[in-house]
Amino acid sequence: MNVRVMGILNVTPDSFSDGGRYAEPSAAIQRAYEMIEDGVDILDIGAESTRPGYTPLDAETEWARLEPVLRALLPNVSVPVSVDTYHAETAARAIDVGVAIINDISACGDKDMPRVLQGNAAQYVYMHNRPQVDSALSVSDIVAETRAGIERLLDAGLDPSRLIVDPGVGFAKTYTQNLSCIRHIEQFCQLGYPVLLGTSRKRFIGHALGLEVDERLEGSLATVAYGVLHGATIVRVHDVRETVRMCRMLEAIHHVDAR
């Protein structure tokens, strides 16, 4: 077991969870260093809120928010930096300045994304998503859609060693489907790629526990623990310190018999 904790840094004024707290570059940069101090393994920086009902952002505005933060951090941090974008144009610019991971929530909706991923070493997170919810889908159906999307990427020339898979919890899924994707995360692991689980503070946790977004720490940690124990190797979270400590404890328990 070797879990990497990916810390969420939203440089947007309308995030569902932090209310634009880090929209100013100086605040975002300070928060990045706080997460590094707390033990984060990857910084994931996003400039567009993807909360339910979000307003899409054009690539130019997105890059204007990202660029000052990336240029300040990339030469000075030792952890990999990821950019949360579905725009191929933004991905290309981010890779050019040294970003290591493109985290795409759109199931590769931008037809130019495969071309952008050619000729560089950036990893790519393929997340399951779809235009609308279909409550009839089983986890096996969702895995099959994920597999089909991966095959399209591989056919377009993506190096499979650079691929990370995200089940897309919280995106185009019912409450039950979200829980089922976590419950059966090993089915995504069986696709043969590292699996990223992003559940932090999401609505289904509030639904399960009857809690508002700022009270969902314990529910988030429960989903992370379950995912890690069943094969997830990257977890994307807001609460870095607590998640890092929990994951390091799980690793200590897991590895004790090998010592």
C-alpha cells in the first residue's frame, strides 16, 4: 500500500467548498505551502468550479487565474503539480510550464486533448463522466463506459503508463451509484491503472449524514479509508493534514507483517 494524497487548491471565486478563499494568487500560494507542510503528495490546482450547476469557464479566463499561481509555485515546490482542466488549450499551456498531471473531469471531452498529451511526460487522469445521469446503470456498466473511454485514448496514442483512472464519484451519478462506485472500487482497479478517488466533502456525504459541506470531514475520511483499503492509490481531498495522517496510519498497519 502506497497512497498519494492530492490536495485540492481552488483558485476560483465560486467553489462549493471554500467559497473563493483562495481566489487571490497570494492566498492560493500560501495555501499550497500549507498543504506541503501538512504532507501533501500532489497539488491539484483548478480555476473553474465544477460544483452542481456550475457556469463553464473559457480557456483564456481559466489560464489567467492559473498562470500566476503556477509560475510562482512550479520552480519552488518539490511535489508534483496537477491542473484540473478539461480544456486542451489550458492543458497545453500547463504542461509547457512544467505541470506533471492533467486532471480532466470531462471523460476527455475536448477532441484536442489526446494531441496535447503527445510528446511529453505528463500523466492524465481520465474520469468517468457522461452528459446525463442514468439511474439504470450498474457499477459494471460504469466500468464498461470507463473502459471504452480508455480504449479511445489508447487508440489515439496515449502511453498507457501515463494513465490514471477516476470513477467520477459525484459526477452524473445518483446517490446510490456514488456509494456503489466506492463500494466496488476494485472493479475500477481491475482495469489495470492507478485509481484516483475524489470524494471530499461531496453532496452524497451530506445526504448520507445530513450534514452541510463544512461538517463532512469524518464522512470524507470514511470514504477515503474504504477506497484505500480496496485499491485506490491516489485520494483527492480538501482536508490534507487529517487525510495524510489517516493514510500513513493505514500504511503502517498494512505493512507491519512485512517487517
